[in-house]
Amino acid sequence: MSKREDIKKTYKLYIGGKFPRTESGRYIKWTDPKTATTVNICRGSRKDFRNAVVAAREALCGWSSKTAYNRSQILYRIGEMLEGRRSQFMDELVVQGSTKKVAEKEIDQSIDRLIYYAGWADKYQQIFSRVNPVALPYFNFSYPEPMGVVSAVAPNDSSLIGLVSIIAPIIAGGNTVVVLASEENPLCSITFAEVLHTSDIPGGVVNILTGHRSELVEQFSSHMDVNAIVYCGNKPEEIKLIQENAALNVKRPVVYSDENWFDKNTQDPYRILNTLETKTTWHPIGV
Amino acid sequence: MKKDWSYSPAPESADHIQINKKNDLFIDGKFIPSKKGNYFETINPANEEKLADVAEADQSDVDKAVKAARTAYDKVWSKMDPAERGKYIYRIARLIQERAREFSIIETMDGGKPIRESRDIDIPLVSAHFFYYAGWADKLEYAFPGKKAVPVGVAAQIIPWNFPLLMAAWKIAPALATGNTVILKPAETTPLTAMKLAEIIQEADLPPGVVNIINGDGKTGQAMVDHLDVNKIAFTGSTDVGKMIMKSVAGTGKKYTLELGGKAANIIFEDAAIDQAVEGIVNGIFFNQGHVCCAGSRLFVQESVAETVISKLKDRMETLIVGDPLDKNTDIGAINSKMQLDKIKMYVDIGQKEGGSIHQSSCSLPEKGYWHAPTIFSDVSQSHRIVQEEIFGPVLAIQTFRTVDEVITKANNTPYGLSGGVWTDKGAKIFQVSKAIRSGVLWANTFNKFDPTSPFGGYKESGIGREGGLEGLMPYVSLV
């Protein structure tokens, strides 16, 4: 009897709720040093990014106008779906160099973090909004709103927990996001896209690209229809580039450096606040 | 016989105020000349007469000021009990109240705004701002649940000429309350009230170096932004300069807040209280001569009431008194500078060349000084330059609309997002439209209202960060 051959997964991008290949047709050969398995990862292009921003912009109105309760339930379901796929992620994390013990911890933390932010999705508004006691006969209240379309450069040194830690607070706040996956450990990002795809999250709310950071950080930071950029990393030249490019349309740069994503201090509602804008409304009181 | 309804002159008497003819740099608690000894003039834009000489700070003066601020931060201010810090800020608030009229008159003379505005709006808001933030100094552990707020250190603050003393208050008060020390640079056309504030700061016995006030133009500002020992930059001014600052500090780790330009949509629905709405339009664009970042410079009026609204607006424009800012009857004062007047005239010219229909009030303008009549343009659309670009003067661009969706789309069709106005008597419509407008401030059935407890700031290219309220503490702390 001959040995059964596996059907190996093609790793594509996740844009607008679909799994297209990169429009550039280019690839990166990712190799597992231990087993010498190779995977062809899509080498995302500027055009892929621009398409993803279009998808994210289209999805924004629907996502931000869902009730907070609905967003909360969807985040919870992402956790449910991830829980169901533990073994798939375990295999991928091990292939990318993790030990079984650490991989188990990473999957646990990722699921728990999703549940954590699911719980915040309909509560952060109460922590971060105010009725202001103005010295005039007006009712005045401040309320946090999503910034809009956010581009995010996920941590390079993490395949799953870093990715989840970035995506969850951004979308909990009602934003849509285009994520650049870790270049060193890209596999879990695409499998996570499959998790997203079965979670009732509308297409375009989360878009995931793989590719070279050196090529794509420029695009992620300079696009004129992106409202904020979240960067994870500590490369000074990358941080400088992002903050410079952010000036083009005054997009809000958020930088997370030297984070230990396994630590609970990397989850809190202020991470949601970092991609929110405060709007203050006045109305006269009087007949 | 036609009755003459014109008002008699009602000049505010200015004989009790003291303007220093020579204003040095306020560094480390003392007034000292600049290193190079250069001075520039500040004039009264209502009559082009010189008011005073002001010392010009260069890079070495900036360095001196930063050193003073850093020493004060390390040795005194950060070590002080927060409640005691609060007491100093309360003192400043009360001293300003005691000298309020003097401040108002100097503000009007230096900047051109009517005495009614500086007396009734600017100066009262200044002392209120210090008073509000003084109280936060020892209560920060309640402001950010789960986090401790620590000061950032030394803040470099650059402010504009349209609300000189108020912008100084907006910058200094929250910075001090959260334990930081500051270097503030007023705009080069309006330094005098900040210099008076320096006197108050001495009177309040604030420890030397906690607040430093230096003068100069863009070059001085750039030196402050680039200084290596500054932890945070706060800037209010044009979007173009804001973008330059963002680029300058990229990669330096400096925090910043930016309050930039705007081109707010003021939206009148057919079911609005029309007379109040017309007052709101006038307030929105002619208050402070339109030198307001959040001015309602784009009017959107629903087609069914457009003719009525515009006709009433024209009638109301005729009653607006443009004249001596020190006269208590004056509604619209002088344009702040020749440069700004030229810019406004350029845009009015562009508007006509673009095909807009211009209407101006028939008021006479004084001979000397910088003046512009209230101006409105009809028959313009979103793609016209005078509709997209910030003019910063008493010039209104008027469009009509039919549906809610249409006006929301057009209102948001701008790179700016500072403020907006909605006029309708229907509550559900207010909430729908105010939610849909992408701006940091939304005035419903009112316009141009400010308060120290109310966060102010822009979406998109109108800036980053908020000033006022609890949110106004955030730019000056790190949360750990």
C-alpha cells in the first residue's frame, strides 16, 4: 500500500472576505529549518494593499454601525472558532519553531484575549465618554468613535498572539483594519483569516496581507485614505518612516515597541482608545 | 423723515492699562533680553500704530528656556505635592480675574478682536480654564481607571494669533496640572497678553522655570520643536505647519498634539428655528472676524428654505458694525495682520473668478488698519477652492441641499474634520446627523461654544488630540 499524500494548503491573502492570490503573482519561499518543508507565501504588493483599503473602507460603515453588543458577540465567536481549531494552530506554531508547551500557551492566550476584548466591546464607551458640566445652558457630551480604516503592522516575532493582540482592540472599537502579517512567522495569519471567515465577521472588516515589510511599510504608512496606523516593532528607521509618512494626511500613528504579548499588561481598554476619536456635542437647554 | 438709528460711539476707556513698551523674554522667572538683543514690533491692526517692542528668541534663547524648564521639572515641580501645584494654578486663575479688563483691552489692541468678545468670551474662558485644571492636579488617579498618570516632562507649546491668551491658557493649564513644565511661544503678531500673563506668573510666585514665555516667529518655533530635551510638543495653527511638525518629530519619541485648520459645515434644515439659525450662521462665520479654526465657513441650507434664510442673512449682515475694536458696539473688528488681509482678499478674488456670486454688506471700512467686510458667496459647489480651502476670514460659502444623505456626504467631503453645526428642531434628526458628521465638535442648534470642561479637537487633517475636559489631560501624561 502506498503512503497517502497530503493535500498541502495554498497560502493566499485575505481581502474583502475572500482569499485572493496576490495580484502581483509574486511569492516568498518560507522554509521550516527543522523539517525543510517549504511554503510559498504570497508576496503582497502595493496594489493588494490598495485593494484591501478599498475593502476596509467599504466595510467600515456596516461594521461601525453594528450595535456594540453585535460586535461583542462576533469577537466572542472568533474565540469560539479559534478554540475549535487548536490542533491546526498547534501544528503551524510548531512548524514555525515553537515548542508544544509554548504553542499551547500561545493558543490559550490568544483565545482568552479575544474573549477579553469581546467583553470590552460594549463597555469601553461607558469608561471613555462623559457628560461635561459646561458653564452655559447646554447639554454637552463627549463620546468615542472609531477612527475609521486602520493599517496595522503586526509584530514580527509572533505568529498568533501578537496578531490577535493587535486586531482585537482595533475592531472592538468599530474600526476596520488591513494587517501586515509577521514576515518571519506568517503561517498562522492566513489560518487565522480562515477563523475570521467563519466568525460572522463581515468581509473587509479584517484584511490580512503577507509580504516583505521593507516593501509594504511604506504603503501602509502613506496611503491617503487610511485614518491611523498601528506599528508593532522597535526598528528606529521603520518607526521614523511611519511617523513621517503619517504626516501626509495626519493619520494617527500608534507605536508598540518591546511588548511581551504573552503578558497580561498588553491587553487593556486603552488599546481600544488608541484607535478612537472623541466627538463632543452641544445642544441648548431651554424652551 | 427717516430716523437715524446709528449708535453713538461707546469706546472702552484704555487709560488704566499698562502696556510695556519693551517686552523681554520670560525665562526662569525673570524678564531677560535675548542673547542677540534683537527686537521686533507688534502693532495695533485697527490703526497700524506700534504698540511695543518684543524680544526675539533664537536657538540659544530656546536652549536657555528649555534648560530652565528641565531644571524646574527635575528639582521642584515634579517633586511638589500635587495639591500644592494646584494651588499655584488657582492663584493664576484668580489673578487674571482681578485684572480681567486690562487683559481684555490689551488683547483687543494687539489682535484686533472686538472688546465685547475679549471682555465677555476670551478672558473669562482664560481664567475658567486655569481654575478648572487647577482642580485636577491632585485627582489624576481618578482620571484613568486602572492606570497611573505620570507627567511627560518638558512641553514646548506654540500658539496662534486668533485667541492669544485663551490658547496660552489651553496649553499651560493642563500641562502644569499634570506636573509638567513648559516653554510657550505666542504668535509674533499677538505677544502682549502672554507677556502680561508672565507678570501674573511672577505675582503668583510660581517657581522659576515652570513656565517660560519666549517670542519669535516660525524659526523660533522650529528650534523649540527640534530641541532634543523637549518631551512633548503642543501646536495650534495651520494644517500645513502641523504636518511639518509631524515630520520633524518622526522617530524622536516626542509626543505631540495638533490643533489644525477646519472648514466646518453649518447645516440648516427646513424644520430649523430659522431666525435662531441665521444668528447661528452669523456667529459661525463672523465671530472673531472668521479667524476661527472651527468657523462655520460652509453653509448648507435646505433648498425649501434657502431663499428665506439667505435673505434674512443679508438683512442681518447689514446690521453688523465693522469698526474700532475698542468700541463696545463693534461686532466685527480688524483683520489681525496685513498678511492675513491679503490672503482673504486673494480668496475672495478666487471665488469670483471661479464663478461664485458675491455679496458683501454695505458697511464702510475705516481708512487705516486692516479691514474686511462680511462676505458671502452663493452659486458655489464642493469643488470650488473657496469651498475646500480654509480662508480664515469673514467669508462664507453657501450651498443648498435636498436630502439628509446628500448633506452628510457633502459635509464630510473635506480633508478637515474639526467642527460642524446642525440646525433642526427634530431631535432624532439631530442625533442622526451629528453622529454621521466626522468632526471632533458638533454644535446642534448653536455654534462656537467653548468651555474648559469640554474636549475640543479635530478628526482627520484638523489635528490629533483633544484640549479641554478630562481628555485634555491625556496629551500631558504617560499611562503606566
